[in-house]
Amino acid sequence: MISFIHGILAEKDEGYIVVEAGGVGYGINVPMSVLAQLPTIGEEVKIYTHYSVREDGQSLYGFLFREDREMFRSLISVNGVGPKGALAILSVLGPDDLRLAIVTGDVKSISRAQGIGQKTAQRVILDLKDKVDNQFLTAGVEGDRPALGANISQAGGAISEAIDALTVLGYTRIEAGRAVRSLEISEGDSTEDILKKALKVINR
């Protein structure tokens, strides 16, 4: 198994990169969200990989963070979502926004991915929601990814209600989730407290 590849970024194109390591050029399929974060060609890069063997060939899929690779692996475990579908989802939603969409039940955002209909998006949410909790949204895994904001896992019910309220006001669930995720939230904060704080962030 190839866990990661550390080498020189030799090529990058839409959905595909080549990393040269030890005199070998490794072709790696990547979501569009990874392409936007890559260094320039000729610089060093470390890509966490998933190695796939199928009847029609062998492929490498790459990500900048280990937990993003695990999100990809979780997606391909969902019935009806293969590697191409998982890459399509991670191309329209970065891993953090995808986690928010799963936690908040945002079918519309997930179904924007090419080849992913509403039924498949609903299945992704149903199958993965238990794996993607609020704490995972806001904290890095094993120090791999920088923390995304305050730890909001203690007030989960109030947070969900605040996000629902923001969507009623016309904001998307992704916009609402991003605003709430950026807050300093204490265990005693009510839904109204969180909503007021989130609105201040959105209206800055």
C-alpha cells in the first residue's frame, strides 16, 4: 500500500497531478479543491494517497491531509458512490464544507456534484453523519490539519437550531455552518446567543 508520496510536483492539470519521487513519476487523481492549494510546479509536495485496484485498472487518489483521505474513503464506502463520484463531491465541496453539509443535512450542496443525485446525496448524509460530528469539524486529527475554530461540540443541539434559524433567514447551510464554526461557543450558550453571534460574523 502507498500511504503517501513526498517529492517534486512535476505536473498538474484539471483533476490530475504528477509527483516525482525517487526517479519515478506518480500520476495521482485529485479533487479540484486540492489543485487550488498546491504549490507551483518544481516545488516539494506531500500527498496522502489512496491506492485503488479495480477490474479496469489501478489508480492513485491524492489529498493534502490524512483526514481528507479518510473522508474520501468514507465516501466510497457509501453504496452508489465510487472513486469518481467521491472526487466529484470533493471538487464542489472542500472537505471541511462537506463535513458541514453532512452534519447539517445539506442535500442540495452535495447533489451539486457531477453524477450525484439527491437520493445519493441523502444516502451520503445518512451513512456518514454519525462519523462526522461537530468536534471533527473544528479540530485537526493527530495535528495533521490546523484547527478550524472554537470547539463547538459541547452545545450541539443549540448549534443545530441556530443553523436551522439562519437558513430560514435565507442563508445557505454552508454559510450558516461556516459562521457558527468560527464562533467562541460555551456550553451554556442558548440558540439565541449563538444566532446573534453568527449574524454579527455574517454581517461584518
